Amino acid sequence: MDIPAQLLPQQIHACYPGVAIGNKYELGSGAKFSPSSPINGESLCQSGAATADEVAAAVAAAHEAFKAWRVVPAPVRGELVRRIGDEVRANKSELAKLITLEAGKIPAEAEGEIQEWIDVCDFAVGLSRQLYGLTIASERPEHQLIEQWHPLGPVGVISAFNFPCAVWAWNSMIGLVCGDPIIWKPSEQTPLISLACHEMVVRAAKTMDEAPAALSCVVQGKADAGEALAKSELVPLVSATGSVPMGREVAKTVAGRLGKCLLELSGNNAMIVTETADLELAVRAIVFAAVGTAGQRCTSLRRLIVHPDIVDGLCERLVKAYATLPIGDPSRPGTLVGPLVGKPSLERFLASIKTAQAQGGTLLCGGDQVTEGVPGGCYVHPALVRMPEQTEVMREETFAPLTYITTYDSIEHAIELQNGVAQGLSSAIFTSDVREAGRFLSPAGSDCGIANVNIGTSGAEIGGAFGGEKETGGGRESGSDSWKQYMRRSTNTINYGSALPLAQGIKFDV
Amino acid sequence: MDIPAQLLPQQIHACYPGVAIGNKYELGSGAKFSPSSPINGESLCQSGAATADEVAAAVAAAHEAFKAWRVVPAPVRGELVRRIGDEVRANKSELAKLITLEAGKIPAEAEGEIQEWIDVCDFAVGLSRQLYGLTIASERPEHQLIEQWHPLGPVGVISAFNFPCAVWAWNSMIGLVCGDPIIWKPSEQTPLISLACHEMVVRAAKTMDEAPAALSCVVQGKADAGEALAKSELVPLVSATGSVPMGREVAKTVAGRLGKCLLELSGNNAMIVTETADLELAVRAIVFAAVGTAGQRCTSLRRLIVHPDIVDGLCERLVKAYATLPIGDPSRPGTLVGPLVGKPSLERFLASIKTAQAQGGTLLCGGDQVTEGVPGGCYVHPALVRMPEQTEVMREETFAPLTYITTYDSIEHAIELQNGVAQGLSSAIFTSDVREAGRFLSPAGSDCGIANVNIGTSGAEIGGAFGGEKETGGGRESGSDSWKQYMRRSTNTINYGSALPLAQGIKFDV
Amino acid sequence: MDIPAQLLPQQIHACYPGVAIGNKYELGSGAKFSPSSPINGESLCQSGAATADEVAAAVAAAHEAFKAWRVVPAPVRGELVRRIGDEVRANKSELAKLITLEAGKIPAEAEGEIQEWIDVCDFAVGLSRQLYGLTIASERPEHQLIEQWHPLGPVGVISAFNFPCAVWAWNSMIGLVCGDPIIWKPSEQTPLISLACHEMVVRAAKTMDEAPAALSCVVQGKADAGEALAKSELVPLVSATGSVPMGREVAKTVAGRLGKCLLELSGNNAMIVTETADLELAVRAIVFAAVGTAGQRCTSLRRLIVHPDIVDGLCERLVKAYATLPIGDPSRPGTLVGPLVGKPSLERFLASIKTAQAQGGTLLCGGDQVTEGVPGGCYVHPALVRMPEQTEVMREETFAPLTYITTYDSIEHAIELQNGVAQGLSSAIFTSDVREAGRFLSPAGSDCGIANVNIGTSGAEIGGAFGGEKETGGGRESGSDSWKQYMRRSTNTINYGSALPLAQGIKFDV
Amino acid sequence: MDIPAQLLPQQIHACYPGVAIGNKYELGSGAKFSPSSPINGESLCQSGAATADEVAAAVAAAHEAFKAWRVVPAPVRGELVRRIGDEVRANKSELAKLITLEAGKIPAEAEGEIQEWIDVCDFAVGLSRQLYGLTIASERPEHQLIEQWHPLGPVGVISAFNFPCAVWAWNSMIGLVCGDPIIWKPSEQTPLISLACHEMVVRAAKTMDEAPAALSCVVQGKADAGEALAKSELVPLVSATGSVPMGREVAKTVAGRLGKCLLELSGNNAMIVTETADLELAVRAIVFAAVGTAGQRCTSLRRLIVHPDIVDGLCERLVKAYATLPIGDPSRPGTLVGPLVGKPSLERFLASIKTAQAQGGTLLCGGDQVTEGVPGGCYVHPALVRMPEQTEVMREETFAPLTYITTYDSIEHAIELQNGVAQGLSSAIFTSDVREAGRFLSPAGSDCGIANVNIGTSGAEIGGAFGGEKETGGGRESGSDSWKQYMRRSTNTINYGSALPLAQGIKFDV
């Protein structure tokens, strides 16, 4: 698989640029870094990193761009996003290739991720003629009370390797329509796809006079680049996706300057399978949710909470299905399970299985590294571990294709298990029963941001709000009214009369 | 003025209780404290303070209450709030008296504050049959995509002396309807009004079997009680009103545990007066906004940005109006300007005037302490200071009746001055001109959460969302969709078909 | 049972007034009429009827009231409705008595109807601080695009005997909050409850200076009074509840003058009972929906579409339950089935059963008049008729406790049967199955305005929009955004810049 | 100017088809008709007309298509509309040519009309992932209350010559996304543009398997084809644009079968010009609104209500501007005023001027036919008539470039004049004054569906709801929540508990 050079800016001294401010690319004066492709563990390219000063320069440029962009009418901003969408449609499979190379996804999933970008463009274009505030009944005669949503300012986006494009796309397509330039700190694992994504914006922006150059910026590098972004007073919103410790740091930094955060942190997603479930459907859903993206989605299925009457049968079916999974080079046609992103992931996978066994678990299948027939990299057999109860290890997220299975006593107990972890991203129930489904979706049901019935924990549509509660961080991205986070609300009262009545009927006559 | 004992719980060892968990009142094992009435500087009462353990006990009780309250149908929760509203209507003037005693407000403003509570009850009752989520068009056949809003959990409310009732009422009436118990840490200056407010809830709750005892809790005390609340993992939302340093601390504490904050911090509110303004209306608006509540509203007018052609005339009118202001004991009929809350406020008032003078300002009127004809306490003549430009002192908030006046060159310049401070709460323009008004309300206009035309900066209606940007903290309370902050969003996809299509058209066939 | 005189205006020449314009009551120069109480068939009172001229006078007065009321701030209008709600709470059981007397409802249902009024007051009060329009992103620089909802004008309400209070309450409480006076033509069967309802408004209005006298008007009489109302050019909206032929006439009359209609016409409501249904729950739901209000609700259950495997068992249970129904004087404690409204209803009931038998039906129980132990009036044993298929008679609405039972082949067939009638009001499915429930609620499911799962066809909450499709007339009342029908929408574009850009980028330079 | 044949279906027997059902074109067995081009009065082509039977066949095909289309997920329906938008972008100028040929618009306006189609595609695509219903707080435990919007059925569209594309596009792009096939009866004046518009849909539909053939249908002809459409029981919604008498007939016909109408009938649009208006801007706005599309927009400016102090100056400026208007062949570069659509229009124009003069009016300029330098057709000099007061002729709509000017005494008087006509479509005020603008937009202000400040009466953006009150018919198209009219609302209550509580707390225990 070759790097599709036509999507990328020119290398500078054999190095991919570490700083992009619109169509200006610079090397980046920070340390160079060379992520390996998960496919074979070999270095893909060399990239420059941005220093704190270079981050500041990008932010300053975005801040300037903001002043112009905020007064461009939103439907015109929408037209830019429509053109970006057309660029992406035209380059869909090439963009997907970069995801395969850098994140190790199979093409079906990589293209799905690009499709998500396309979808969110369509959605954002529609929003661009809405961005609805309210007109509100005022309690005072000859007064008008309205609420408007105005552009917020430059948005910092910190994203993770596992959705190297879609998370940025959710934030930036909606942010652009809302009037906000974007400064992106991608994962150090995925410098190329981030440059290519940015380049799509640059190309579309070139076709419109209204679009200032610095609407889109990229700052490559490790945690320090993200930290510089989080600290910047000129960045009113930081949208960060990644681990809980990272999120906690960003949250504290941004809180200290009274800025806003949009956090998408970890998930520890469970599925309840009741005795009335359609097991064939459940098996397919479980397999996709547990091993898709090699278990490296924030919404990957980590815990199965199963009715005792069906647990043995379900395990049997799953083990059978797991035995047929094509594992290996994701770019090879037919592969369903690609590599882990790197060695630390492999180690955590193996360690968690050991811990689970120590806590009484039985390994049903998988759990070992695959070394034959793979091009290097870290490949594993996805693991299923039957647990006697929900032990400590089940309450931690292991970012790999490792799924625990335990049983429940009653539907209330099942929900209690589901909710009994610190994370609150995604959840699902498989049941044919109206009451079980209803209870699962009720105020006393799943405490996650996403709760599904008869579909898996992963694979959300862009039309809903994506995100979760508790340690997942509370942010919401993509659909519904997520766009409001990228704007500031202005509550306006206009007195068009000749008197000055006070609210709450107060009299104050000088 | 006597304390209306019938609104208050019994004293315990001659001390007002420091901990209230529903109808259970306890002394509080923390240090006792005795706020003075701003009216005369004399101690009003002795109160107990809650220790961190007692805060934890209140939170635990609220957490238990939450489990029951969240499954009580919202319209039934609304019925509780309706009954609270009836209690408050029946005790309006007595409740107002407590505000006068503890916060020093004149009765018109104290009753206005109680009216705000009544208004928010009516609004919340209506909400209780709404709490609208969305049904959303799904991209998959035989799938339903919906979004529900569920109760969030116990809400911590930290409030300030200057709105000792309304801010809690905004949070708790809406919080209760949303399914959340409330744990309130009021200002240590206003223990009695907070107990009386709580008691209204207790009385209404007694009439309904569905209402658990601990729906409303109060923990009295100083910063440490608030800190204990902010730290509690069982409190998913902390709504805090007060100073920027306080807000910053709370924000960092809550961010560190990935909880949510709703901050209402400082304002440094300006009014632009253009050459087309109706000056008579402007003068009335300025006086109320600048000296109402003795300049101790977060929305009080602090800065006047005036067209040079009219500045002299406006100053003259204002000075004349200020000369007639009845200052003194707020409980005396006719008084419009009551006391500052205490000595530190007086000192900051005097110091700021000095600083302003040192930065080139001219004191137009007021600025000194009133010592004659007042019953003790800290009374001042409200001050107007003409400034040559927007200097440093103007960029700080002095919580007192001190208003700076400066001039502008162009409407763009006026908006730049208005926005040139760290705070972003309230703002106003007085103009007869459609274009000036339009620009002020536009994306390039005022950067505040509240932007008014031809009314002052203070005195918002409860129907709009109240709050501000930048250092004001970004929270919104009361009207519009502020209620969403008190709930958690659940995005649900339900597959009612027999197939399992994946989003974004992904194919993953095992 | 005595008529509660304290709720009613004074009689005029031994006759209840036929025209009420606010607190001005007049006899009515039309023919006198004397409805009989369904309880015993005896005349309750004599009433005057309004002539076309008197209707015109009421409309003219309402039109004048409109000019004042439309500029009263909506929250103040809401305060009126809040006070109406308090009046109604205070007189709930007495108001219910009038419903029992005139419509023959049992007290539980009569009080439920008054409770509905109370509920809609609470809801409308909340609306009064909302009535939300939108602020919308404009495509032109320095342009603001908003949408406001303004009061519409006097609303004509034509209501039926079976909900002699609630239907008017839905329309008028929301209409009043929206700024519209109401002119009510009640059923000639229920003159007293309508006067008492009106009187509650009058009493509340007296307490508020802002409320003009003629906000509420009543014009008693038969079809000609309704016709006069429908024709009036000063009545922009006519909300009519009743039969299809009546609705068709009103619709044509109002369409001819390009006014608006809100129609709530007939229902022919079905319930599908699948083999997974909880039969105990189903039986209870069926009995209430079929025989409540003696089958005289527009949402009464008329058709049961049952899975063949369970139909015999279900019939058996129903017949057993029907055998225990206490039938008779509705004011007697314990009665569940009161009288039909009059002789024509009885005759249609008997005739429909005959027709059904002629079309192959088997009468399972009931179907005859009850003459013993009843105080006169028309009482019947509720009937269940087993039908071999959905014949012609099942496609007609008989307004009586007559329910047909037939079976289905597949869930698709069941839905086809459910949809295979001209009416489209209410529908229900009893099932434990997620897929069946999902399909029933899907775009290819029930074509009714109301579609329930595991509850009966009748007994809607006020928070949802009430009404139906097809011959039911398409109107929606009560909750959700039904209020918009009582207002007019104003789309406003405001240019606050100095240029005049045209939409769609058109250039037109003179 | 040649007919762009590549956009059109093949002729049948030298005749353009009169019936199109998806990609099946048929001649039409009705009378042939040959509209003349307004440019030169010469026949453009011959077209077949559809008979009532052929209309019925189209409706039946659309009804079948509906059954399939309603269950295609809305975002997939949106994808069809996105592709239609791309087709239109690719053929924009050629489509515009057809509008010039058939309706006589200048290219700038013709392209603006096509742009409106493109804009509404973008908007509709966004809607396709929304179509938001509500989830609503239920009053009963373990009950879920939601509201869904489902596809409605085939929509009949009857459109007029003056917007031969945009009105259909508003209805059909949104209707398609909502799940409804469209049957279009275009004006008999514009058969070709309607065929070309339809063909764009056909081409896009061919690229998607999910799109049934008969999603788009066209039935050409005169009033009888429209009548057949209005009568059809299979068409739940008829959207009709045109004259009041036409609208009244359609409304009655559809009301008689209890269907729904969306009416866009006449306008008699006024602009108030106050003494504070920016006259230069006002003149430009007036000229475009009065003479654009040769005064043949439903939103064309017909009445000027001017402050007496400025009326002479304004008239002078207008007369001067009118003198420079390039009148003639619309396809000739530079032309701003093209032809009237035909002779009857010309006659009404001339007659109205005479009547106005008889009622005291003074013709300021124009008012006569232009016969030199034009290619045939009916061209006129746009007329301005100064009226002593608002006489009868001003209360009628003359569909031509004829604008009356009168004066007002007070702003209240100006609004009274503005509202003193039977129509209620569009209105505007030119003022610099916040109070005048506020009053004009208030509940006591303009009674039109559109009310603008400092822009003309015509040229709405697609983001707002378009339509008007009173005789204009009350319908709303295009933006905001207009889409709801193309769907049916389903209110669903789901009991997921084991009990059966009744609403309003009713007890009914068998």
C-alpha cells in the first residue's frame, strides 16, 4: 500500500510538515517523530512537531481568521462545508487508505469513517440555514425577548488514533458552519491522515473568497502540543478525545482559565443479552462490536451481561464465530480483524487476560498474539473471558478485542452491573421484550450517553448526539443540538416602547 | 424589623441549624458564625456550620432521594413545584423581609426577588410536561433514533449573598422538576433566608407522598462547606455563583473529577449611550442599573460608554438624579439605596475611586461614606467617575455603586471598549438607531451573555437564559433550554427489524 | 343530585342565559331548548339559544377584546390562566357534578375531565413564557432573520356533549395564553357545564385589570349558532369537535372564506392484541376503553384485532369481565357504566348489532337495553360482537359501548385491518414483542394520530398533541406545538447594514 | 434563444408530453395547448394536457411509490435530493433560460429562481437527518410519551407561471425528503420548465435503487387537471399557489373530503417609509420590489405608505429612477424590466390605472404600453400613482408593475393602512428608528406573514417560512418547520411497566 501523495502537502527536508496554517505548511521546530504503521510496525514517514510557540502562532492566525469568518453569513459558511464534502467524496477511497496505513483499520471501516465525514458535511450544510435560537414571550409590554447563537471563537481539537478523521470532522465541519476556525492536534500516530483531511479543507477554501486562510490549522506532536492548545486563552473551547487521564488534565487546565471543554473519554461498554434475545442477531452484533477496529473503538463492546439460561449457548456460538474471523493485514481483502496500534496495547491485552484469570475468569478463546501470516505489527486472537461475577478487571477499559462475559439475576441486576463502572459511553440490550427494553431506556436504566436496543454498542449515526456521562466526560458531538457548544448564546431584550418597566414588577422611581 | 420566625425551623441551643436534610434540622458541628445585618452591622443570629462529614451525609441522603425521585413522573414533580409556588405566594412579603434583613435590599427589590422565585415555579411547572428530547430520522430501515433527557443526580448549589434566594430558586425549582435533589450551600451572610426558602420546599413536600424527604438539603458555612460539595463524586453538577477566584477553584475541583459546573461569576457590565438615545429613558435605566441593590448585582452597571456629543449633558442629568437618591435604612419606606454588605465592600469602593482618580478620573459625585441618618452599617453615596479612557481600574469589577463614564469614537470603538474586559455577563445600548442596535446584537457586537437595547444591564426576565461568557463562566440558568444542564441525555437507537445494518453503510459479515 | 347553583349565572325568566359576553349574560332570543339529563331522561333546565345576530355581537365583542389582549404580555395572560386553574381546583367536584348531570359520566371520569382542565392550565401557564419562535441564520451579511408568533384573533370553539368541558378547556386555556378571546358554542346537551366553565373564567378575569371583559363568550343553541360562528369573517380559527358530517360542513364554510379549521371528528379506534400480549393487562385496558363513558368517547375502543391463537381465551375473559360491570345511575357510588346520551344513541346501538349479526357476527354478550334498576334514561349492556372478518359495519363508528372482535393472519395484516377504515384517531397494540411494537409505531404502522403500546385507545395525557388523520380531520389540540394553531407566524428579516444585498445572490442595479 | 432540448423529454407527435410518471412520458389525451412566450407573444411549443383519468393514473402510481418510499430511511431520501441538487447545479443556466422563455424573467432573476431550488435542496438534505419529533415527559410511571413524524402520502402541487420552478421545488424537495411523492400540475403557461425540472428528478432517481419511478409526476393542463388533483382522495395534501378564487375553490374541494391544503394566494404588499428612512436604500428596494419580474411576484410591492414630510422627495427620486429602467426583451443583456405574461395582464394594468385616476389618483410616471424596441409581447412602463388616500383600487391586487403611493398621519395610522386590505403576504418598513421598527414587528404591527425592516417586500430567503395570512391562505413553505405539513404526526404512549395507570388519575377498576 502506497501513501497517496496527491492528498498530502509537500515534504519539507524529507519530513511531513508539523504546522499547517491554512495553506501555509511548515516543518515544525519541535522534535521529529516517526509513527510506525500498525500493519507491519515499520515507520511510515517522518514528521515535524509543533513547539508551544508554533501552536501559539497557529492560534493567533485562527483568532484573526475568526474575526472575518464570524460575520460571513452562516449559509455561506455552509457552502464551504458543502464543497469540502464534494472534495471528500472525490477522494474517499484514497483518504481511507491513509486510515488503513496509520490506524490499521480494514478498508470497510476506514471508508465508513470517511463516509461519516461526508454525512456530517451534509448535516452541517443543513444546519447552516438554521442555528436556531428562540424568540421568547416577554413579560413586559413593547419588549422583545430573543436568544441568538453567535460564533464562539477558535476551537481546539485534540483527537486520538482510533478515529483519526471522523472525530475531527464532527468538530470541524460543525465548528466551521458555526463560524469557528479549528486548530487540530491529531494523534502522533496519524500525522498523514490529519494532513490530508486538512488539505481537503484548504482546497475547498481556495474556491471561496469569503474563507480566510487560517480557518483550518494543524499542529502535530505529542502531549505538549495539546497542552499548549489547552492553555491558550484565545481558544474558548477545547474538544478532546482520548484517555481519562488526558481528559482530566485538559479539563483542569481549561477550567483554570474558565474556558469550555468538550470531552470524549473512555468507555467500558456493556451489552445485556436477555433470554428473549434473537441470538443470531446478537452474535453478529457482538462480534462486530467486540472485534471491529480490533476492539479499539471507544464504543467497542467490553462486557457481556447475559441471562444465565442462555449464557452457555451464546458462548458456544461466539466461540464458533470467533474461530472463523480472518485476522491479519487489514489491507488484504477479506480481513476483518486488523492489528493493535502498537506494543503497549498488546501488552495490556495480555496482562488484562491474566488479571481476569486471576480474578476467576476462564478464557474461552483467543487471547494470544498472532505471529504467523501477518506482516509484522501486533496482531492478536480476539479474546472472550467468562467471569464468575463483575470483578475489578471488568471495571477497567482495555483498549483491545477483549470481552468479558458474566451473568445476571434479574433485569434490575443486569442494569446495575451495566451501570457499575466509572465510564458512561455506550450500552446495549438485546431482548425481544418491550418491558425489558423500556426499562433499559428509562431514567432508572442505562446511565450511558448511548443506549441501544437490538444493535451493538458501536457504530452510531451522525444524526444523534454522540458522547457519554461520568468519566466519559459529558461532551456531545455530531448531531442533535451538539452544535450549540460551538457557539455562544446571546439573550437580548429590546425595548421598543417609551416606558421602562422593570422585570418582576419592581418599582424604582427616581 | 423582626425575624419572621414562622418561616424558620426551630433554633437548636440558641443557634439556627447548619444542616437541613429535608425536614431534619441539625445544629452543624462546624464553627458557629454570626453574620451581621448590613442594615446596622449588628449580629442577626447565630448559625451552625456543616462539617465536611455533614456535607457528605447530606449528599448521601440526597443521592438516596434521587433514586426514588428520578422515577416519579416529571408532571408529578411539577406538582410539587406548583405547591412550593403557592407556599411562596402566601409568604411573599415575609420572605422578602428576610432578604432585607440579611442582604440589605429595599423591599421593592426583595419582593422582586421572591417574585422571581414564583415566576420560575410557574415556568418549571410548565416544563414538567415537556423536558423535550427529540425523535430523529434514522439512516437505517426499521430503526428508531431518539434522544431522551433523564434526571442527572443531586445538584450542588453554591450561592452568593446578593441574590440569596433567586439563584437557588432558579437552580432548585428547575432541578426538582428535572428529577434532581438539591444540596444548597448558601452564603454565610444569609443563613436565615436560605433556611426559610428550604422550609417552603419542606412544607410543600410534606403534602405529597411521592416526594422523598431529602429532596432539599442545606449546608451552612464558609468556603470549606462549598469545597466539600464541589469534591463530592455523588454530585454530578455543581452550580456556583460568586467571584472569579471562587469559580476558578470550584471549576478545577469539579473538572478534576470530570463532573459538570454551571458557573455564574463576575460581570463588568457596560452600557453604550449613542447620540440618538432617548436620554430621559437612559438616565432612569442607568440609575436603576448602577445603584439598585447598592450596585451589588452581578448585572449592575459599572461602565458607561457615551457618545462625546452627549456625554456632558448626560453626566449633568445623572449628577442631578444622583443628588435626589434616598439613601439609608432599606426597610424605611422610600429608600432606594441601601447599605453595602460590609466593611470590605466599603473599602474596595473607596479604594477603587482613588485608583480611578490616579488613572486620570474625575469624581463627578458621591464616593464617600454616609454616616448621618443611617442606622449603622456601611452606606455610601453612589459614585460617578468620568474617565479619560478605559483604564485598568475600569476593567475590574468593584461590587458597589461605582460607575465609570468614558467616551467612544465610533460604534465599532464603543463595542470594542464594551468587549475589552475579561468578564462577559451583561451589556446594553441606548440608541434610537436600527443600525446601531443591530450591530450591537450581531456576531461582531457585544460578547456578553446578555445584550439589551434600551433597557439597563440588570433585571433579566426568567424566560431567557441568564449567564455570561468569558470569565463570567459560561453557565446559563433559568429560562430557554437551561434545564438541559440538570439532566443527562440518552441517545437511543432501537432496531425493530430482523436485520442488522451498520451505520455509514459498513459491511462486516462474519 | 342538585344543580350547583353557585357556579352558574342567574336565570333570566326561569331560563339559563343563551349568550354570555364576559360577565354580561343575556337570555338569547332564539328558540328555548331543554336538554334532558341522560341519567333519567328528565329535563334539567331550560336554556335560551343565541340567534345569528347575537353570535355576531359576541364575535364583535371578542374582536374588540382581542385588540387589547394581544398586546398584554403573554406571561400576564398566563397569570390569568393560572388564576382560572385555581378557581377550577377550588370547584372541582362541583363542576364534575354538572358533567355527570348533563353528560351522564360517572364521577371518576367527570373529575378526570376537570383534572384535564387543571392540567392544561398548568401547561398553558408554562407556555406563556415560551411561545417560541426561531432566530434563523440569514444568508445575507448584517441581516437578522427571525420568526415570531403573534396572537391570531378570536377563536370559535364548537364542542360536543361527550367532553363538554375538556375540549373547550384545551382550546381556550391555550388560546387565552396565545392572546385570543374564545367564543364557545357548546353542545345543546350541556348548557349548564358550559356556563359554569365560562363563569370560572369570568371570576378569574375580574381579578385582573389587564383582562378585557369579552375574553370568553358563550353562544348556546343548535347547529345554526355553530354555523353563524363558522361563517364569521372575524373568526380566523374555528375549532370544531363532533361528527364527520358536521366537520365537513364547517370545513367547507371556513375554507370558503379562507379561514382556518381545527377539526376533531370521529374515531373508529382499534386495538391489536398479539399472541405475546399480557392478557390481564389487555383485558383491563379493553374494558376501560370500550365501556368507559359508556363507549361515548371519540377514542373509545370499537375494534379488537386479535391473534387467532388467543382470541377464544381473550373473548372468554372479556365476557366474564363484562358480566361484572356495574351499570346504572352514574351518580350512584360504584357505577362504572352510565347511560347513553339519548334515544337515538340507543337505537343506533341496537341497529348496529343487528347489522353486525347480518354480516356474520356473533353477539358474545350484552347488546340489550337495561331497564331495571335504572332511573330512566337509556342504559345498555355493553356489547361484544365476534366478526368473521372486518365487514362494512366495523368500518362505521357507532357511538356506544359496542366493540367488534376479529382476527388477523400476520402483523402486517393486523395493521392493514387497523388502517382499513376512513377514520384515523386512536389505535393501540398489546404485545410484549419489540418488533411488533416497533412496526406498529413505524411509518408503515398505524395511520392514526394516536398509536399506543400496551395501553388502551382512550385516555390521552395533555402533554401530547391530541387528534387524528383522515376523516378525523387532522387537527391537533392540547400539548406539543398545538399552540401554534392559535397564533400567526411572522417571518421577519431586518437589515441593519448599509447595503441592500438580495437573496439568492440576485443582482438588480438600477 | 433556443429551447435547451437536452433538458427535456422527447416530443411525442411533435408535442411535449402532458403526463409524466417518473421516467414514463405520455402525450396526454386532453386538449393540446400552446402557450406563447411573453417575450414576443409567439407560440413556444405545443403540449398535451392530462385528462382526469390520466391525473388519476398518475396519482395511483404516486400512491404505490409512496408505500415503498415511506420506509426508505429519510437520510437516504435526502441523498436523492442531494443528487437532484447536483443535477440542478450542473444545468443552472440552461434551466434559467427556460424560465426566461416561458415566464419572461430576466436571466438574473431566472437564475435566482434556480438558485432557490439549489438552496432548498441543501436545506432539505440537512432536514433528512432531523425531521424532529419530541420525546415528552409522561405523567405516568413507566410510560414513555413520544411524538413521531411519518410520511404523509402523495402531495399535489398546483403552481403559477410567475415562479414556475421555485414553488414546486420548495414543495417537492421537502416533500421528497419527508417521504412523499409529488404530482405536479404546473401553470399552462410554463410546460417546458416543469418538464425540465421533473427530468432533473428523474435523472437523479435513476442513480438510486431505493427511489421508485413514480416519485415525481407531472400533469399538464388547465384548471380541470388541477381540479382532478384537488378531488383525489389519495392526495392527502394539496399545495396550491395562485389567485384567491382558485385558492378558494381548491380549499373548498379539499375541505369537503377532509384533506389538507397549503395555500399561497395573493398579496397586496405595502412598504411604510418613515421620515427617518435611508432614502437611497429605500429607493433601490422600492424599485426592485415594484418592477422586478415586471411586478408579477406575489410579493411585489403594490402600495407605498409614506411619511408626508418626505413623500415629495421620495416620489421625485422614484420617478427619476424609473426613467432609467431598461425595459424590453428579457434575454437582452442589461434589461431589468421584461414583459407582462400576456394581454389580460396588460389590460388589467391599464384599467387599474384608470380606476385609480378616477378615485383621485395622479399618475406620476409610466402606465403605458411600450411598443417600440420590443420583440412583440406586452411590455409596459412601470407606473407610480400618487393617491390621496387608500381607496378601493389600492385594496385590490393588480399583477403588474403598478405601485400606489399614499401618506400616513402616525405610525399607528401607517400600520392600519398596511393592514387594511384583505391580503396578508408581505410587508416592509423603511426606518432608522428602533421604536417604529419594533412596533411594526409587534403583535399590533403588520398582520402579514412576512414583515421586513429596511429591505423590500420581495426576495425571501429559503430559511424562513414563506407565506401569509388572511386571503393569502395561511400556508407556509420552504424553511422553519414548514416541513411538518408534509408529514403526519403520531403521538405514542408506550407502557413498559406492569400496571395500567390512567391519565388524569382516573380510577376504573373492573
